[in-house]
Amino acid sequence: MTTEQEDEKSWEEWIRLVAEEYGLNLEKKDRETEKQKRILEAAMHIFSERGFEGASTSAIAERAQVAEATIFKHYRSKKGLLLHLVIPAISRVATPFILRPVLKILDQDKPSEELFRELYADRVRLVERNWKKIKIIVVESLFQPELREALQDHVARSIYEVMSERIGDWQREGRLRDDLPTHVVARSILSIGIGYLLAKNIFPRYLAQGEEEQELAWMAEVLLHGIAGPKEKEEG
Amino acid sequence: MTTEQEDEKSWEEWIRLVAEEYGLNLEKKDRETEKQKRILEAAMHIFSERGFEGASTSAIAERAQVAEATIFKHYRSKKGLLLHLVIPAISRVATPFILRPVLKILDQDKPSEELFRELYADRVRLVERNWKKIKIIVVESLFQPELREALQDHVARSIYEVMSERIGDWQREGRLRDDLPTHVVARSILSIGIGYLLAKNIFPRYLAQGEEEQELAWMAEVLLHGIAGPKEKEEG
DNA sequence: GTGATAGGTGAGTAAGTGCTCACTTAACTG
DNA sequence: CAGTTAAGTGAGCACTTACTCACCTATCAC
């Protein structure tokens, strides 16, 4: 679709454009008013409950106990409000800042099974703490191409790069199979985690309840050694 | 949340209520007009592109080359139109009809690796053919509780039941590990498949392009034997 | 023929929608 | 103190939304 060159600089470019168009203030910690906080909280709640199109600015204003015009004073437009909510979250997730705990976990001197269990435990906690925002980002990226592209170009890429570096190392060390390409290994790790999160948040019925520790251990088990039984292993 | 007893009869009950409220005609193949077909096609396209709330009936009417009033003649309301589109699809997916190919594949006398590869190939094809509708169903079920409950009670359950029966058999035969609970095995199988579909449809960039056969084989490999390398296996 | 039924429509309607504007209030700056 | 700036708002704007209604046409049974 787009060429690699275009992708390289697109994130910073895009952020700057968005910041200009929607009046997004990036680094400067310009103190938020009490009302601004309430607006963002209300927006998060209502966007995640009804979706962007289904949420009305009047409903957000009402929940925030604020005049509707106040929203537009600060965020210029409804879409600006969405981006104010979502971009800082994406930035935080995408920078090394949030990937550092991952590396910290993986660099410990422990059996892989334990490392992956800790990794999953950590990421699951992170996602749960930010579930509403993540829901908004994921759903809206399905419908807003610019948001989707920003996610692809920045978030997915940086996660993938960090992962694939470690995977390469581990394959050379013999901790991971070296007959699988990196992207398959990376996707497998993510798939098991995402599968669990989907189950937990959408179909909690199909989970052993109150046994998260055990579930996380099983995830690491399956990821590392698969689900094949003894009979299969003889044949292979 | 809800008790088991309530769940048991909820699907048929719910369908009947929906059918009455929105004038949904279930079995009787009462011939669709040319215009009705066009409306459904347009609705599918626009719902999946903009989401339910983001889609306007006027846009649907325009795409279908039909007067807006015609939509309401046949489907009573916008939500009725959505359900007309979505419920037959769910029903078809949820009934044994669509699960039969799955069993047919799994009952062949072949190595597990091959069976899972065929299974994934088959399901991936199915999802791709119906991607637009599936997208609508998944996204809308996040926002419409009744739809979500219908999915949970009916679709998830019937899939889970079919899967867990086979899994139990295979565990007893030694084809699958018997030290994992059924729901973990089932979730693992689904996770690997869903992970691939997400990658393919949302982040196609991270896929070996034009090598679907190979990708499917890797999925089955990872599912059965995991990603651990030789060093790990010695220790375990 | 008459009547009934169903498909289809143009022209509306009331109730929102996102957003603007003129304005007030309060807090800081010199 | 006056002057500037930012936070905040009530009233209203142009426009869109889902939906209705009276009406037309075509088919078909009697």
C-alpha cells in the first residue's frame, strides 16, 4: 500500500500534524483543570461504552458536569477529544518506556517457562489496568485509517523489533527453536496472550475462575511445548 | 452474571422476540426482491466500513439505489436491518451445519499435524469469505449487550462443546496432552488461529506474503510442539 | 372488471448532532 | 490599579438523523 520510505517518518510527522490540527499539547505538562480531567474521564467512559460515533458530546458533557461548549474550548472537535485521549496512551505504550519491563523480565536468569509466565502476568495486568482505553484504540483503529496506520507504523513496529531481537538471541542460544521464522515465534507469543485476554474480557465464562496464576502457567506451558500428547511425540 | 437456567432457553427465546420486534422472517424462504438484496449488500458494506452508529440509512439507501423509505418498509428500523443481516449469519455459524466440516476434517486418519493444518486452512477460508459480516458481528457485540449475550450463549457454547468432546477423546488416545484442562487446549487452538487472522487482516505487513500454506503448517507445528528449543527440552 | 396485497417512493417531521459566538468570571502581570 | 489571558458557559446555528405517511403502481385471485 504505502512504501517503506513513507512509513519511516510518518509517525512523528503524523503526530505533529495532529497536534497542530487538534491543538494537542505534547510534552509540556500544562496543568490540567479539574474540569478537563473530568471531561477526559467521561470521554473515556462513554467512548468505550458506545464507540466514537455512538457517543455524543452532550452526553460526555453531562457526565463530566460541564457545559458542552467547554469541551470544544479545550479540544476543538469531537475527534480532537478522541485523539487527546488516545495519542498519549499510544505514545506511552509505544516508547521503550513500556517495553523496558518486558526486557527486564526476559533478561533474568530463570527457566524460559518462568520468564514467559512472568511476562504474561505483567502484560495481562497492564492491559487490564488500561482496558477501556485499549478498547477504544482497537475499535476505532478499525474505522479510522489514520489511526490504524499510526498504530501499524509505530506501535506494532516497535513491539515487533524489540521482540524479534530477543527471539533471535534465544534461537541462537538454543532456548527457542531455530527452525521457525522470527515472525511466527513473535506471533505465537502474542496469540497466546491475546487469546487469554479475549477470553477473560469477553467470554469470562470459559475460564477457570480465580485461578489466574494457574492459567498463566498453562499459557507458558503451551507456548513452549505445545499440546501434543505422548503418542504424537513418538511418531515425530 | 446470569444463571445457567436462564441461559439454556435464552437463544430461541431471544430469536423469537427479535423476529417479532423487527419483523425478521426466519425459515420461510420468502423470495427476496432485487432491491432487498441490494439493500442488504449495501448495509453489509457500510456497516462494516463505518460501524453501526457511523452508518446512516440515507447512505445505505443511496448505495443500494433505493428510496430511504424502502429500507424501513422491509426492516422497520435501522437496528432491524442490522439484525436481518447478522442473525442469519450467526445462526448458520452456530448450528452443527458449519461445524460439520470441522468434524469431517478431524475424523480423518492422518497425523495430527496435518489435521490441524487442514482445520486452520478451512476456517481461515471461511472467515475470509465472510470477513465483512464477521467484523460487524464482533464489533457490534462489543456495544450491544443483547447481541453479545446471544453470541455467548449460543455460538461460543456450541463451538466449545464440539471442540471439547473431540479434545477429551484425543487426550484419552494420547494424541493430546492429558495434563492440560480442556478449556486451555481449546483456547490454545483458537488463539493460534485468531492470532493469524488478526495479523492477516489488520497487520498484513508482518506476514510472509503469498506463503499461506507455509504459515498454516507453522501454526500447526507451534500448536502441537511449542516454540521451545533443544536446550529447554533437555532441562524439562 | 373489483378488491386486496405487497413493493416502492417523495416529501416531509421532530429530535438530535457537532459546533460557534458573544459573553462573564477569575487569575495572573506589569 | 488597568490590561491581558485563560476557563467556562447559555443560547442558538446549520445540518443530519432515523423514521412516518399519504400515495402510486403492479400483480393476482375472484
